[in-house]
Amino acid sequence: MGLAHLTRGDILPAVHLVAECPVKKAEDKICVAARLDALPALSEFVTTRAAAGGLSKELLAKVELVVEEIFTNQVRHAYRGQGGDVEVECSQTDPGAFCVRFTDWGPPFDPRQYPPPDTKLPLDQREPGGLGLHLVRNMASAFDYRREGDRNVVTVCFGRPAGTGKAQTCCK
């Protein structure tokens, strides 16, 4: 059953209706508990909206990987496995272009400031971590962060505006 048909009684314990989160209710917004068992429902929520927006199969695969990476980082790092909520909002900015905004209430962390890994070094000589953010930077057309009060807001966009050949600039 797709998430579009779910009612309050059908929602998994890890998934909250947006009305229960500190945001207003919207069709393209969901709030989930910052737990790894919420990932399948979150992934379905986002990819269903991305597919409805006309994204190619290639971009849909990128969306799914990036959603998994960012959400997993929020669970493990923003809340350190101690629980909390993650709000996710989807938007289509242009035909074939799609953005996902992730909000958490963890300590400030700007992932753009995390240095990229030196992928030319052998694995045993690399510093651990950072490969997930490297993947996000390389799969998304745009990647942005801002701190809004007590919230971290990460926005990733996929696709390019028709005919421009330029990277999508939907992040605000």
C-alpha cells in the first residue's frame, strides 16, 4: 500500500503525520521518528513524489540513495541514536527537477564544511567517514545547508532546468 492512501491508524509507529510535528500539514511533507526503521516509509514517500514529478529512472535511483544517506546521518549524528524527529519536504521546481528538504533539531552541523575524502589514497590510509557526504555532493545537482533557529535544514536537488545545461539551483 502506498503512503498516499494511509490514514492515522495505518501509519507505522516511526512515521508521524505532519500535524503531530512542529510544522503545518502538507501533502508533500512528512515527519518521521529519527530511527532507521522509518527509512523504508520515508524512502517510499520521497520516491513516489519524485516519480510523479517525472524524474528519470537514473535520477530516481540517485534520489533514493541520497535520501538514505542523509536520513541515516541524521539518525546517527544529529540525534546520536537517542531519538527525535526528521521533517522531510518534497518540491518540484521545474519539469524534471526535484528537491528534498530535510530538517532536524540536532546540534548545528553544516555538512558543506566537512572536507571531501581523498579518494585517491588507498583505503587503509584514508580518514574514516565522509564517503556518504561525498556521494551526496556527486549525485545531487545542488546541495545546501542553513541553520534556522534550533534546526538544521539540508536541501538537495536533482535534475536540471530544461535547456539550460546548468546545475539546478533550487536550494534557498
